[in-house]
Amino acid sequence: MSVRRVAILGSTGSIGVNTLDVIRAHPDRFKVVALTAAKQVDVLADQCAEFHPAIAVVADAAGAARLTKLLLDRKINTEVLYGPQALVSAVTQSDCDTVMAAIVGAAGLVPALAAAKAGKRVLLANKEALVMSGDLFMQAMKVGGGELLPIDSEHNAIFQCLPSRFSKDLNPSLGVEELWLTASGGPFRNTPLEQLASITPEQACAHPNWVMGRKISVDSATMMNKGLEVIEAFWLFGLPLEKIKVLIHPQSLVHSMVRYRDGSVLAQLGQPDMRTPIAYGLAWPERIDAGVAPLSLTQLASLSFAEPELERFPCLSLAFAAAYAGGTAPTVLNAANEIAVAAFLEEGLPYLQIPVVVEKVLNSIASVNAKSLEIILDVDARARQSAQEVVRDALCKH
Ligand code: NAD
Ligand code: MG
């Protein structure tokens, strides 16, 4: 068995820490060669002390100076780099064969694309990267010749429920009729609509089933997360949008399903624990112990499914609209959402203003063909600026 050499983009986040947890249990299979974080220098220093990567990356020079000192004090021989370009170096210069793309948001796009182009096995958690650049990213994977394994639990489930020879070109003969993405409905699935106006960041981040980073937790509450996942599924599996459905499933045990022409529906079940899809991606096509408790079906009260209420989750409708519009509309959707969620978390933007900001920005920037990274990054920057202005207006009125 050859040892996989792993770079983790975003190693201090929720996915990053879970990835290291799986790797820790399999020192014979995995070697960590690069770790990156934005600001959590102390956590990164501890990770370097334990896993001895060749390269560690932080966001800025001050962080790099602090990390260098912490590593020197502990006699750890890891090269410290900083800044966005260093994230690309972590992928291209670390001698890795596997990249966990687990930076949150658009910041993860460029290094994830670099991993795709370089032919790495890409474990994709950073859905925003694919939402922004779907066509470009899938082409980069093809040209690079590496393997793309979805880590998002729904897409990982669908990947597991598809035939191993699945490819976009074979779609018709494989008889895949629909993909059913499940969604818990988040913490406000049953909250009276009139109470949504006063939701706080703490309430929004208290997900009933999953422990995740703050941004994706808010996205789960608004169901923008599921909207981003519909776009993610569209690019990963190449089915028309009409065939991608969303089902509310509050127990979060069925992670998604594939409905076939012959009447079969295949589902993947498991605990709501990201170490399962992470272990699957790391060891594919083998399976390894993920440290996850076994699922007991006899201890479950029930599994239930329902249609999402669109009135409660306007972000889901906005994401479908952007998906159907195509081109750079998903990039605009994602950028506006990132700004609105950050303003909700840090500046007191009311919860119900998140979809309002996203809709205004979507309506103000025309979609163009997303054919190059330059175009995508330019649209992303313009959408962010526009969203900042809309947020400022909303905060003034509030
Ligand atoms: P998180 O906020 O916990 O961690 C994010 C990581 O990215 C951290 O290591 C942080 O230092 C780094 N980072 C943030 N901004 C950065 C920047 N500008 N430059 C460089 N690094 C930066 O997020 P998370 O919950 O681990 O999610 C990571 C990604 O995985 C997201 O795209 C999310 O949608 C996706 N995902 C997460 C889960 C989950 O259970 N947490 C499930 C499915 C998909
Ligand atoms: Mg998911």
C-alpha cells in the first residue's frame, strides 16, 4: 500500500480538523505534507507539531512571523509561507498527491483550481469554488487527469449511489432519473415565520444535527447551503437541473439518494459525521475506519421526508434562479451571500435581510459567460462591492 501525501487547505476549520482526525488514526496510510489556515496560528502550530508538514501557510506576514517563532521554539522544521499565492504553492510545491479543499468561500477557489490542474486527487469540501467556476473547474479536472471526490455529505452519498463507471457521457444508458438532495431544514424548520426577524447569529449557528463552521451553519439555516449544493450537484454529476430535487429530512441520516429508471432508489445512510465522507474520499476506492459510531436502525424513531417550504427559505429559490440563469449568476449569488452572511454574523444585519441583499445584487449584475478565471474573479469582486453597498443601506435603515 502506497502512502498518500495529503495537503489540507483550511486545516484549522471544521472539515480540516475532522480530516486530521481520520489521518491520525491511519499513520501507515497518510502523510500530511502541507497545512494552511487564515488566522488561527496557535492551532496551526499545534497541528504542525503533531503532523510535521513540509509547508504551512497563513494569511499574512504577521501571522507567518508568529508561526515561525512558535515552530522554532518547538524545533519544528516546517517552512512557513503566507498569502493567497502561497496556498497555490502548498498544493503545487509540497509533493502532495491528495488535496483536501476545505477553505470556506471564494478564497478557496484559486488553490482548488490549482489542485485540479495539477492532476491531484481533489477532495472537494469547498462547494463555493465549484459554484463559482463549475465549467472551468470540471475542465481543469479533466485536463489535469486527477480524481475528484465530493466531500459534501450529500454529493458523497450520491457518488456512492452511482455506478462506479458513472460519467456524464454515459448518463442516458445508466438510467439515472433524479438526484434527491436531503436537507435537515436547519434550526428554523418549524420556527413561526414572524419570529425569523429577530434571529441572532448564535441561534442560526446552532444546527440541530451537524457541528460546522459559522458560515455554512448560517447557510444551512437559510437553506442557501442546499441551493449551493444543487449547483454543485449539477456540475459534479452533469444532470439537468430539472432532475435535481431537494427533500427536507430532519433526521440527517439519509445523506442523499439516486432514483433510477427501473424504480430503484439508492440511498446512503450514516451518522451525521463528516469523518465518513472524508474517510471515503481519502481511502477511495477502499474503505477505512472513520472513527464514526455505527448507525443503529432499530434505535431510530423514524425517517421522514417533506417538500421544502419556499416561503420560509427564499434563498433556495434564489439559488435555483441563479442556477437556471447560468453563466456568472451563481458567482454573483455566492459573493452576495458571503457578504450578507458576514454582515449578519459580524455587523448586525437582520437575518431576513440576507435573501434581500442577495436578490438585489443578483438583479443588478447581468450574467455573462463564465469562460475564464479572470471573468469569474472580476464578477466576484463587483458582486461583493455591490453587496457591501446594499448591506450599508440596509444597516442605515435598520
Ligand atoms: P470553517 O470556517 O470551520 O473553516 C474554514 C477554514 O478555511 C479554516 O481553516 C480557515 O482558517 C480557512 N480560511 C478561511 N478564510 C480563509 C482565507 N481567506 N484564506 C485562506 N484560508 C481561509 O469552515 P468549514 O465548516 O470547515 O467549511 C469548509 C468548507 O467545507 C466550506 O466550503 C463548507 O461549505 C464546506 N463543507 C463543510 C461541512 C462541515 O461539516 N463543516 C460540510 C460540507 C461542506
Ligand atoms: Mg452538505
